[in-house]
Amino acid sequence: MLPEIRVAIETGEATGDFGDTYQAAMMAYYEKHVCLLSPWPTSLQKVFSRLNADGYNTMWGASEFTITGKLKDYDLTPRLLEIAHPILLTCGDRDEAGVKTVKDFQQRFPNARMAVIPQASHLHQLERPEIFAAVTKDFLKDVDQSWRE
């Protein structure tokens, strides 16, 4: 991110001021790591316009980047090994859920596959639908075949 964007986010985090400057910086981050499409699809704009801020702030917190809500200490990752079913994890190579983070989760499942969608962010299924569909189809074909054996 550009230095002025980073400073706006860091200042908001430090002061608790999540006003217009912070919101603009957060949107710049979103445009780089959440959805690369411009303009955003109508469906995505609709979802964001209907976001329940009270619920989100209660569960996550006012900051997008530092969790302070009720989910702060909620961690089920130790239980991922209990899920024996095949799992497909996907992310974009520019995703806010970084490739390393997704890989770390993949390694916690006993039977997981991971695909990184090129030139895509968090909403890679919207940005690169053909690649996402091919990855999903391949995964489902393999799962179906293994269950038939």
C-alpha cells in the first residue's frame, strides 16, 4: 500500500478514529486485496450497503485490521484436524487472506487441497470465474471418483 494509505490505517488503529480518512484508506486496501473489479459488481455493492454495522462491530470490532470484538479469542483451528471430509481452499494471489495463511490452514486439515487463483484477490470467484470453476470442477471430480473407489 502507498505510504499515505498505511499511515491513515495505522493512525486510525492507534487513535480509534475510524472516520472518513480511515474509511478511504480501508477502501483503497479493499480495491487492492478484496475485489479488483472496477466498478464493483452490483451484487457486491448491494451486500456492502446492507452490512449490519452493529453486528459486525460486536463480532469483529470497529477496525477492519485489528480484531477487538467477541471473536477476538475464538479459535477453532486446533479442531480442523477433526474434519475428515475433502476440503478445497482457494485464494487469490493478491488476496487479503494471504497464500501463506491459507497454506497454513490447508496443512491443519487431514484431507485438504489448495488452489491459488492468479491475478485475483479475495473475491477471486467473481474476478476469475473460469479458473475458479475449473478448479472447483476438478476437485469435485476427484472427490466423486475417490468415493466411488
